[in-house]
Amino acid sequence: MMDLLFFAQLIGFMSFVLGICTFFQKDDKKLKIMMVIFNLNHLVHYLLLGSIVSALSALLSAFRTVTAIYISSLAVALVFIGVGLSSALYFSESIWDLWSMLGMSIGTYAVFVLKGIKMRIAFLIGAVCWLINNILVGSIGGTLLEATLITVNLSTIIRIVRDNRKMPKVEESVIGH
């Protein structure tokens, strides 16, 4: 049993590395592709920890992120959120099991509806939900990941804002010529 827990935590540390790589991406499409890989790894991690709702949240996150690479739609986001919340309510053993699904729902809205900085701000809010979940399920790598992702995501937002400030505004460049 101890070997399984060790292996689960090792997979969690792999998620830690993949998650950091994900949120260092400034390009939205690259971010989403990395997020799929990260979520599939996290799925295995949560299954090994015995957290079914967290594993289901990671699986739905992977499916929704693949879909969001090709489709931006509030309606599709709401379908994923509805499936996720109803599944979480069915499988949860306590109200504490719902943190991962709340994080997944916020992330779902973000990848389908939002772009750029707004998407990353939503990811910050979702990260707080996942942080709480990871503390509750005993995921060391997941807890470190979410705490780190909050910092990394803020750093990426700052880099995007700086990059946008460096680019001349269309109106100013037209007026200036």
C-alpha cells in the first residue's frame, strides 16, 4: 500500500512539472495542448489517491480542453459544466469533494469563453479551488502545483500586459502617419 501512495505522489510531482510548463505558455493554443497532457497525468494521480471526483474533474478537463482548441462556445462550456456538476453530485461522498469540480467548471468557462488575460484570471480563481481540493485529498505535488501556478500565472499575466504595452496601438500608429 505504501508503494502505491509513493507512486501516486510521484505522478503528482510529474503533474507539478507539467502544470508549470502549461502556464508559462503565452500562446493560448500551446497552453491548451499542454493542459490536456497535464490533465491526463493528473487523472492517473487522483485515481491512485482514490479521489474519484477529482479524477473525473481531471478527465472532463482534458476533454473540454481538447474541444476548446477547436470550438469557442458558451453553450458547449455549459454542457461540460452541467455534466461535471451532475457527475460530481452523484459521485461525491461529502461537500468537500466538490472543490475539484468547481475548479473544473471555472476552467471550462475560461477555455471556452475567455481569452488572454481574462482566461488566465479565471484560471487563478480555479487554481484556488484546486488548491483546496489537493490539500483535502492529500496530493503533495498537486498542492505545490496550485500554489506555484498562482504565482506563475500572475507572472504570465504581467508579461502579457508588458508585451501589449510595447505594441503600438492601431489608432496611434494610424494618426501618427
